[in-house]
Amino acid sequence: MAENEIREPVQKRSIEKKEKIIKHGFELICEKGYYNTNTAEIAKSAGVSTGIVYQYFNDKHDILIEGIKKYASRIFFPMLHIAKDTNINPDNLEMVLKEMIDNFIKSHLLSKEAHSEITAMTHTDEQIADFFKNNEIYMTNSVVEILLNSGFNPENIHEKVHLSIILIDNLCHEIVYHKHEEMNYETMTNLVINTIVNLINS
């Protein structure tokens, strides 16, 4: 179906139908992986016909993009909500970081396969790559603003916050996906927290 035939729903029922397709499509991709999910399965899960799916989307890639946009803050970037909702100060920074890590792990709904596929797609899919790049910068700037408003003002704060986010992101992927039996993840988590605290306070 040509792109100019894709329609944007206006009526409430149609809007809800499109949202349902995004929700069920993204959940299937999270569970099975992008390449193991097809449009017919998405339609069946959403309780609509395949034709209805193609009224709102060109293909499953469009559904993936909309799902990433809709659920990124919950699945990919949950740390920002913790930072916004907490009165961060030097005395509770360790506790806030621990809460960020715990919530990131709990909210990571992507299967290992789906995570690997979407991560790989950031290297080949410009739209997905731009989305993650822009959101990483948005999150860095947002956390910086929160820290500045809370009295933190270390040198090179943007770089330090960005490195901290990378550390937390990689720690969570290690715990959720890699699961090396030789590693003590409680020790690793404490090391990451201590590293970030020292980085922010330096």
C-alpha cells in the first residue's frame, strides 16, 4: 500500500484501534523479536484484520517506530522519571541511583532477542538511530537541569551525566541480558553507584 493511502484516524473509535495495534504490535516485538513478528500476527493480537493494520501503517517497521516513541520513556528511559520525582541532594544521591537502576531493570520488557535486534537496527536504520540519539541528549540535558536546580554544579556536568547514564544502561543490560554467572551483580551495582557519586561530586 502506498504511503499516501495511509490515513490518520480522527474518530475516537479509529484512534483507539490504531493505539491498540501499536500496543499489541510493540508487545509482540518485545516478546518475539522484530524479525520473528509479522503483520498478520500483530493484527490477530490486536483483534483487527490485516487490512485494518495497513490502513494506519505501511508495515511492521512503522508500528515498531510508533511503539518505541510511545513506550521509550517506560522501557528505555525510565531513569528520568525517578530523577524528576525525587528531591535529589548529596545525602540521597546513592539511594536515588539505586532506585533508578532497580526500576530500569524491572521495566525492561524487551526480550533478549528483541533488544539485540533493535540495538542492531540503530546501526542500520536512520530513523531509529536518530530517535535514540535525540532522546539520549534529551535525557542528559534533563538530568543536568535537575542536578543544577538541586545545587550540584560540577565541572563538565554534561559529560559526567552522559557517562553516568551510559554506565547505568550498560549495567542493566549486563544484569538483564548477559547474566554472567561469574559476576556478583550486587557488587557491580555498588561499584557503578560509587563511581557515579564520585564523578558527580568531583
